[in-house]
Amino acid sequence: MEQTIEQKLRALWQLQTIHTQIDKIRQVRGELPMEVGDLEDEIAGLETRIEKIRGELDELEDSIVNRRNMIKDAQAAIKKYESQLNEVKNNREYDAITKEIEIQGLDIQVSEKKIREFEFEIKNKTEIYENTQATLETAKKDLEVKKGELDTITAETQKDEDELLSRAEGAEKEIEDRLLRVYRRLRTSYKNGLAVVSIDRDSCSGCHNKIPPQMQLEIRQRKKIIVCEHCGRILVDEALVHETDDTTVG
């Protein structure tokens, strides 16, 4: 059997009432869920950054070890060439060995310069690493506190919310698909989630604009679904609100 317009309006108002109660419960949590999510993202980012810096520090340490080994090799080569100087037979051989000693000396200077650069970079990166670690520890403590607050609030309200969500699901089944789509669109269009509103002091209680007397009369007759000409919300009369609220208490 098809619902009358009045039955449709009652069903819509009942659903709105349930959703408003759910919204109030969620408002109690405030920004906590978002703050928890943001902190979790921040921690993941910091941990990735720390891992990256640790890898870069390891590479720099390895580079220093390699350069020190190169210096040792160059020093050993210089000793070898210096011992060969005592055995040279002509100027050409002397110049060639002297040149090799000079090249090894330059290689040592380059390696020493590189080591200083690596050590400077390690110092800077270690500072960044330590600062990032400190930021991570602070973020973890903040997350622990925020999660605790959220868990406490959720534990206090979850049962009520689950009950209301179950009621909302049941109430939605009483509303035809077309109207339900309109209702959902309006719900998401406004921050306060109000899709169905009542007349309050001759005005729309959603946007507070005046409703013409003729439109008010039509709303009270409950013969058609009427929307506010200013905000587009579905309008119901005060009497229907009280009647429906009286039957849906609890």
C-alpha cells in the first residue's frame, strides 16, 4: 500500500531526528578522530624520514671507511715508490717514480678533503636525525593521549550510536528511494546535517528565512512535500514534529 504524503513526511522527520541524535554523539568526539588520523599520518611520515636519514648516515660512514682505505693504499704505494727511488738508473725513471708519488699524494689530499666533507654532512644529518626522533617521540605521546581520550568517549557513546544507527537503517526502509536520495543529498549539503526542518516562528528553522503564509498553510495541510524556497530543505509543520517526537521518544 502506497504511503500518504503525511506518512512520508513523518518517516522523513523520524529519520532526521535519529540522524540528529547520531550527529550530537559524534560532535562530542569533536575533532579527535581527525586529530588521531593526522597524528598517525605524521608518525608514519617521521618514521619513513628517520629510516631514510639512517640509511644516508650509513652510506656516509661507509664512504669514510672507503676513503680511509684509499689513503692507506696510497701511503703504502708511496712507501713502495720511495724505496724504488734508491734503485733508479736514470733521470727518466726518477721522474716517473716521483710523478707516481706526487699522484698518490694528491689522491690522499682528495680523500682527506672528502672525509672532512662526509664528516660535516654526518654532523648535520645527525642533528636532523635527533630532532626528528624527538618530534617522533612527542607525536607518539600526543597520539597515546588523543587515542585514550577517543577510546574513552567512544566507549561511553558507542552503544547508543550503534542503537541509533540500527534505528536509522530501519527508518530508511520506510522511505521510498527517490525521497531518500533527496534526503541524503541535503544531509551532505549542510554542515549541521539538517535535511528536514520545521516551521519556527513563521520561518524555516534551517535557514531562518520567512515562509509566506500561503506556503505555511500548504505545509500544515500535508498534501504535498514542500521545500524551503531559500535553502531547499524539506519543510514540516510544528504539529507533525510534536506528534512524531511523542511516538519516537527513546
